[in-house]
Amino acid sequence: MDISLINSESLALLSRMAGQELQKKDATPAVVFMASLLCVLMGVIYQDGKITPQERERWQTNLTRLIPPNSNLKKLVPIFTKHILFLRIYKNFNDLLLLMSTLSDSEKLLLIGFGYQMSASDGEIELREKDYLENLADQINIDSRHIQIFESAFSDLVIEDQEALIEVHSLLDPAQFQLLDNIFVLAAKNIIEVLPAKPRLKRDKIRVLPNYDNLKQFQDYRQQLNNICDQFYKIIAQDKHQAWSKSLIHDIQEISKKNQSKRFRVTVVGEFSQGKSTFLNALVGEEIQPVREIPCTGVVSVLRYGEQKRVICCYKDGHQEDIPIENYQEKASISEEAAIGNLSDELAHCEIEEIIFEHPDLDICSSGVEIIDSPGLNEHPDREAITQKILKDTDAAIFITSASRCLAKSERDVIEGLKVTLNTGLSDQPANNLFILVNFWDLVQTEKGRNQIPKRIEENIQGKNPIISGENRIHYISAKLALDAIVNNEHNEYIETFDYFINCIQDFLVNERGKIEVTSNVNRIQALTEIADNDLKQFEKILDGKIKISESAKLEIFEKIGEASGRDLRILEQAKYSVAISLEYAAESWNEWVEELQDRIAKKADTWTSEHSPFVDKEKVLQDYCEQFTQDISEEIQNWIDDLQSEILSQQVKELNNLIHSELEAIRIDLQKLGNQLGTNLDEQFTSSMASNIRANNLGINSFRAGSKNDDEGGFNMFGSLGAGGLTTGALLGILGLGFIPALLVGGLAAVIGGFLFGGPDENEVYNQCKWQVYDLGFKKFFESEEETFNTIIENIELVYQERYLVFADFIEQAMALYENLIEQQEEAHTKTLEEKEKTIVWINEQHQKLKKIQNELNAIVTEVNR
């Protein structure tokens, strides 16, 4: 429906039907459609001048099914009915054409379908009613073949024209109406349920199944790395000569565990009702995910490979349970009542954290891919926070939008936030692992639309300030038609575009994620083999007498171990001091901020606006004001955090990092002096192991060269990417424990304010009443949770310093392990006879060969991966 086509004449007609002058914003799609529907139904009913009991029952049933019980539209229906009847508008085709001028072909066909349903309600389609509907259909340019489908369907006749039936199904597909009011979706479902099932016609071509060989090859590489980790573990675990540092066992086990559990993680995100679940069903080739035309997915669903079908329900309190397969879709869905009514309320009270579906026969999953179906964004902040958490550990994110929306502002904001999250807080770089899928491409019928939409989307996404980077990141699909082709083993243009996308995502996972991951693991294992090899060389020198540790040197080593423990305590005390200073400042700053918060929001409230009518769309007006309230609260919190960071936290973090850097440099120098004295390279072993520590680099603890200076405060981002302005409003409120506010506002305010209709208070008075009720109730909820909110912020401040201390503590353990291994090797050598030493040297050479073999195997993997 194109509301922009409403002119003064059509608005005057609607005003006559309402019995009061309406403004253009009062003429919402739901109001125009309902007015048209009432005219058509009354036109059918009054062809014989009377209302039968069956017609009266059908009238009531339709209105009950289509209109929410407490909506203003329900109150408007009797007013419209009264004036339509009085003015005989249903008889005046000129008025009907004017009224329906904004409707799409699908919406007009839907009206005619309801007309035939009403005509057949008393058992047969009466001739005068049939003539009325055929004449109206002809006036509004409805295909006569489609009219015949309705006549046959409602008369229980056999439908011969199967192609026409397919066309009617396509035109009335409820997915066509999902971006309008729910009344359209329900109306389409009402008529579709009466029609015979959509026929499946034979096609000349069948689908060529996607090939996942490249993904499977990477599974082979991972298995090879697992085998190598196992080989290395067996070498160092059977350390009868005390040759190796004990930390090697822990390090190789950590790499092995991560490699074994690693799957490519692909997360599907987007606002509600954009076709995410249908897309996922097409991606896995089976109708697993629950699908509805109204919001459906209620929890995070994880699809992954398993040896047998299994569904695991994970709850927020930590416990898990297996549930029957047949209960999966029910558990993963929100109720239909909530989807139509108070969606946020049901989401807020859901106890399920995620549902895992393991399946042995999903090709893409058995090839090493784990797929996450996220709940809709911009619906409930708690859900957004969960989605943000998932994205931090994802290899690729797929954002699904509708071609008819052409990236609405809310979606552009979400995509911008996704970019920052995927970039771990960096807001000035495009994300290379974000894909945009433009769904419902089949509904864009005109050449003009198919040219303009991609141009606009690409300008928004890859323009002057690009949000994404990389080739083949934007795709135009029809998930539903692709799924139909997959289920029916057919071929159509949309399965081609869908399979092309699958190849692109596979190419990305293999060439831009897989190669990096495999190469990184190879490098880490190579580094461990070099450390093990150096340990052997050091032990051999000790056995040969080339390294001799005197008693005084041994005492010095013990002193250095003690000093290392002391350095650990100094960093711990500095971290505690920084926490205390930061928290004291934060508490004082927070109290000052809260004191003035209401005044600042009150000034912003004067600028809140809504394009919706408070008489027709009261709930949407409330929703608009709630969104602006939460946006303003979010911005205020974000500004306060940014000020806190610049005024105190950044300096404290920088001082802690500098102290850590100084202590690490002192340890390196000590190891260097001892190594020079004994003829070994202790300092090189220490710096090489630390230089590869990604966590330390991210935190700014990343400079280990002699004489280097560390001026980096590190990746200081509270709540992950929040410090860089990366979280959406909903995600921020969810993390801070304020996620329930939008859910409570609309539901609570609808009851508090009550309903208005034409002829009530002045429009501006109603707007202001809505606005200040949002303000009052919003702050009531904010202050109820203020203490919890501040405690959450405090916990994240503490975590900033704790992370740095824990990294330093790991480095201390590594340094102490180097000292201790040197002593243990000396003591082991001291107990051996000359013959035992010779045998041990032979054993050392054997281990050198084993390590060399592992290194050759690792080099072969890298060569194969990069070929």
C-alpha cells in the first residue's frame, strides 16, 4: 500500500466515513484497508437487502480474527459501518475506486477474496453477489482467472487452472504483507487457508546440490593438527629426564582443546519478520526452524552437527535438558498471541538462554559450520545483548533485510553497531566478515526497482564511509522461493542466486577465516616445538658440562624466583589501587550525573516526535516516545562512561600498563644476564612466548624489546565495544540491566493512558499526555534499578584492571617455569653417571628428530593451505 497516494479527495471520503475531519496521518494502511474491507463486505451482504444469520456470524468472525481487542481500530469499525451504510458508499463504485486507489494488487485481490468468503457464508454464492464482485474486480483490474479461483474454492469446485492458483497463492502469500500492519498478515492467512494447497508443477531442471568439499578439507586440516598435538603431547608427557618446561603440556593441551572444539560460526541477525528462519531452513536444506509471517523466533537457536538428532534446551539458571525433537519448534518460538500483541513482555520473561539442535544429515553443518539463529533485533534489549555477545565469537555475520524496506534507518544503525562489534570495538574500520542479504527480492517486480534498490543499498553500505569491506558481501535473494526449490528438488532463478551466496560464504570461510586460523594454530605449535627443542639443547649443554650452575648461581636463581613473586604482588597492589581510585571517582561522578539526569531528559523530551496519529495508532505513538526515551537514556549513559574514561580510567589503565611493562622488562633483563652468564638464551625464550600473546597485545601490554617504551593504554572498552560507542541502544540497556524498560513502558502506558478516539481531547494535548507519561514511568523504572545498573558498571571497571593483572600473572608463571626448568635439568644431570648421560644424549637426539618430523608436517599443512 502506498499511503503517499492519498489525496484530498480520498481523505475527504475517509472523513465522511469517520464522521469527522481526518488528517493524512490518520489514514494508516490498517485504517484504509479496514474501511475498504467493510465496504466490500457490506456490498455483498446488502445485494439482497437483508442480513442472514450466517452473514452476521461471518462478519463478526472476520472482525474478531483481524482486529486486536483493545485497539483503536476496533472502536473505529462501528463508526465506519454506520456511515458506510448511511451514505451507501458500498454501492458507489467511484467512491470505492477512490478508496482503494492506494492499495496494491495483492491487497485488492485480498478484498475480493473476503467478498467471496462472505457470499458463500450462507451455503452458496448468490448471482447478484457474484455480479457485484465481478464488476468491482473488473473496475480495480483484477485478473478474471484469479476471480474464478475464488469462485471455485468457495463453491468446492475442482480448480482446473493450476497456474492461476499458483499466482493467487503468490499474490496472497502472507509474507507479502509482513511489513504492514498485522491485520494484513492475518487477512492473507484467512483467505489462503480456504484455498487448495499450492500445486507443485513439474520442472525441466532440478537443482544441483552445493559442494562443500573446501569446508570439509579444512576439517581434515583440523584433524591433522589434532594428530600433531597428540604426537607432541606424547613426546613431552613422557619426560623421564625432566628435560622440558612443565608449561608446555598446558600450552599444547590448550591449543588442542580449542582446535577440537572449533567450528566455523555463522550468525544470522536482523529485525523480526525479515525471513531469517526461512533463510536458515534453505541454508541447511530442511524445514527445521519455525516459520511464521509474524514474529516467530524467540530464543537463540544453534544448529550444529551431531551423530544423532538431539535437541538440548539451555536455561538462564545454568541447567540443561534434552527435549523431544517434536517440541523444538514450539520451544524456539514465541507464542502467536505475543507476536500479535505484547511481544516484548513474553521475551522479557523467557527462561531459555539458547536451544541447540544437533543433526547428523545437515551437509553444511557436517562440513564444520555451526549456525546461530538470533532473535529479532530492536524488539527487546535483553535479546540484543545476547546477540551482541554471540557476535564477538562469530566467523561471519549475515544481516537479513527486506527489499521493500531498502535499509530503514533503524537497520542502518543496527548494521553500524554490528560492524563495531565484529571489529572488537573499532568504529573507524569496515567489517570484512559481515554479509548483507536483501530478502523478498521476488517481490520487486519493476526494472526501476531492481535498479534503484541495489544502488541505494550499496551507497549506504559501501559508499564514502563503508560499513563492510570485501568482495561479494551483498546478495539479493528470495529465501522462500529458494526453500521451495530445495524442498521440491526444482530449479529456479532464486536457487541460483541462493547457491551463489552459499559459494561466496564458503569461499570466505575457507580463504579469509580458515587459512588464518590454521596458519595461526600451526605457528603456535611451531613455537612450542621450538621451545621444546631449545629445552633439549639447554639440557644437552648441561649434560656435556657446557652449562654449569654454581651454588651461588643457583641461589641467584632462587632469588629471581622470589623477586618474580614480589613483582606479581606489586602489580596486584597497583591494580587494587587503580580500582579503588576509579570506583571512588565513579561513585561521586555517578551521583552528580543522576541528580541532573531528569532535567536533561525533560529538555530532550520537548523534541520527541511521532508521525502516527494518537487517535488511530496510540500504541505506535507510545512506542515512538519509548524509543526516544531509551535512546536519550542510552546516550546519557554513554556520555557519562566516555567522560569517566577520559577523566580517570584511561590514565589509571595507562599507569598500570606502564608498571607491567617495566616489571616485564626487568624480568627480561634478569633472564638475559643469567643466560649470558650460563650460555643459554632464556630471555629469547621469554620474549618469543610473550610476543605471540594476542590477549596481551589487545590490552596494550605488547612491547618487549629492550629499551622500548610503552605509551599504549590498551584496548580499554567497558562492556566489550562500548567504550568505542559500538553497542546499540538496546544492547547497552540490556547489559546494564535496564533492558526491561521498553517492554514495561508500552504495556504499562497503554493501560494508564487508555484509548482516545475522534472527538476527544485536542491532538497536541494527547501527544503531550503520552510523552510525559513515558517520561514519568520511564524514570520510575530507571530509579528502581539504579543501584543494580551502577553495580554492573562497577563490575566492568574492576574487570578492566583484573584482565591486565591476570595476563601479567601468566607471564610471571612463564618466567618462573624457565628458572625452575633450568634448576631441574641441572639436578637431573647431577644424578646421572657418565653412561647414563651418554644414553640421555642419545634420547635427546631421538626427541630432536621427532620434533623435526612434527615441524615438517606443520610446514606441509601450511604449504597445502596456501596452495
